[in-house]
Amino acid sequence: MKKVQTNSSGLTLIEITLSMSIFGILIVSVVALLIYYLKNYSFSFAEHESVSTTQTAITTMIREIRELRKSQTGSWPIVEALDNSFTFYSDVTNDGQADRVRYFLSGHDLTKGVIEPTGLPAMYVPENEVFYNISSNVQSQGLPLFTYYNGDWPADQIQNPLIPEPRTYQTRFIRVYLRIAGTVASDAAPFEISTGTMLQNLKDNL
């Protein structure tokens, strides 16, 4: 009797199951990599935008400090010069009048406060102060935001940087240092800004 042999070209159930499992693992891996990339790109882009915005704001701050001047009432240009706060008069609203400006650290936020003069004679009403957030997550590790120097710096290394008492009337150069910590999620390195300016309207040596 003649035997008939048959060859099956189809896949067995085990082979189909194994193929589907491998395909599923590949899909999950690709999706996981895509999510990881998008997540890190998102953090990177957000932090880049934050740093760029901060750099622009610091450039504006330096210009405002450089151009400080007497108030509309004739008061001295510098109101208060502390390690983490600097209050002065400068025309930051571009209306030809000196505004009262305050840059200060509030927790981990660098904040700007502006009071425009009102009335005749001019007055600076504290309740009219408008606040702007300049930068967040500031962590300067105990280093001052502002450092003050007199007109003899850098030749005078003994009296500089200035101690608090003579800063209001003797400051002729101000250095700004800002350290912004990266987010935990992105594990980015801290970003540092160190810059300074002469006070162009206070050039005499005292």
C-alpha cells in the first residue's frame, strides 16, 4: 500500500504565540524609548527656555543698575544695599521719571519690585509696588546675590568688597552672582551667572 506524506507549511500555535510575544516586547521597548526621549527633551527645552529668560532679565537688571539716578524727590540713587537685596532709583518704565526698583531673593525666587512716582510733589507709595518673577530655583549656596565695591577697586583690596555700613554712599561697582539649580527630574547641572557693572552716574571716588 502506497503511503502519502503531507508537508504543512503553516505555523504552529507555539510559533505564533512566540512571534507575538517577541513583537510585543519590541513594541513596548520602542514606546518606552520614545517616552524617555520625549520626557528628557521636554525638560531640556523647558530648562533652556528658563535659562534664556533669566539671562535676558539679568541683562536688563545690569542696565537698570548701571543707569541708576536720583529719585524724583532728589533722594540719593541707592536706597538700600544688602547681600541679597538691592533697592535703587532708575527709569525702568522709560517715561523719563526715576522709579523705585528693588531686586531681592524671596526664598528661592529672584523677584523685582517697581514703584512708579505719583503726584505733585512726587511720592513713592509702597502699596503701589508691582512685582515680577525674574528667576526660580535660585540656590546660591550662601554666596551673596550682590557684592559692592568702591571707586578705588580693584587697586584697593583692603576696603573691598564693601561691608554693609558704607555701601549706600560709597558703592561704585556692583557684581551680581546667580546660581540656578537644575531640576531633579532632568538631573541638569546648575547654571551660574556672574556679571557686574559700574554705576555711570556715580563715577567720583569717595
